[in-house]
Amino acid sequence: MSDTDQKMIEALMAKNRELQEENDRLKRQVGNGSTPSGTPAQPSGPKATILTTSDGSGRLSSLISDSVTANLTDEDGEPVKGERIVFMINNKAAGTAITDANGDAVLHTKQYAGDPQAWVQALGGGYTAEYKGSKNYKPSKAYGGAGVSV
């Protein structure tokens, strides 16, 4: 092997080490939530949400003076706290509640009993819980059924 060939091999090996070090540095940055430029990585957009409701059932008098519940989680199943849930009967808002640390929004129907006819309709046709979404989370909707005995 000539001296020229040996120098070429050494230069290529040095360049390879240089590139490997740069690659390792970039991997560390990305692993720390940073982009290659060193700025914080931006989220890919709002997360999907899943809204579920509890079906109400029981005596008419207790349903009108009790509560309905909706639970909001993100796409990873983590509770979403501090978001407003709108409870609707026949496409008309019946009340709102804010999600707690568990993602639960509880609407105490007694405080909205001013229109008992609306809750009677809900017993027959159910209710809808709706999350309108935010900067961080996508909207979602769920249906809650109700069964009643008198």
C-alpha cells in the first residue's frame, strides 16, 4: 500500500469518526426533546380525546335531583383536567361542568332542575356530553342513555 493510499484511508477514518460524533450529538438532542438546532421540539398538534358518559338510571325523582358524569381522556388514556364539558338534551345546553384530576365532569342535575321537562325528555332520549376542544386537545362527543322507573 502506498503512502498516498494510507493517507487517504486515515483521512476517511477521521471523517467517519467526525460524522459518528455528530450523529451521536444529534441523537442526544432529539432524545432530550430538542430539534437538531437545539430549540425545543414542537408538539405535532392537538391530541385526540375520548369522552365517555355514565348512563343514568333509577327513579324519576332521584334522576332529576342527582347527577350525570362524563369522563375525558387523551389518546393515551390519560385524564384531561380543567376542560369544560357541555351536557345537552335535544341539542340544547342543559349545563356545564369542568373536568377534575381524574378527567371526570359531574353535572348536578338538581341545580339545572329549573326545566324538569328537559330532564324528563333526557330520560326517554338520553343526553349528549360534548367537549369543544382546545389548543392542545381535539373535540369529542358522547351519548349517555337513561332508564327510569316511577
